[in-house]
Amino acid sequence: MNKAPITDETKLADLTIGDLKGLLREMMESALQDFMGSLPDPDQGKTIRPEIEAELEGIEAGDSYHLLEEIKRTLGLDVNE
């Protein structure tokens, strides 16, 4: 069954729940993009410390890194016990 496209003339009563969810999702995504686009970059003009940059490059290159859960266990901070 082919549905007619949703236009400005489409009545709310003619929409399915899926149609309505899709419209709401599109509206929220658009609003968030507008909002995020209007925020200033808090890091603009700042530089990354050399040791942080080296660590990020290592992670990007596939060097080992530790997961938060692993670090918690090592420090005896395992909250699941």
C-alpha cells in the first residue's frame, strides 16, 4: 500500500503513530541542529597540551588504553561489589 506523502495539507487524523513519531523526530533533530549550531565553540583558540595530544594520537593509532571499569577495579573502586 503506497501512502501519499505528508504535506502541509495533511490532517493529523490521517497520520499513523509511526508518521507522527517520524515527524516529531525530524522536528527535534532540526531544533537540536539549530541550537547546537548557534553555540560557540568553548575550545576555540585553546591549544591541547602536548601530553594529551600524544595520548590521543596513541589511541587513534590503536595503542592500548584502559577502560574505566578496569581502572576502577585496579584502584579498588569497583562499585558493583
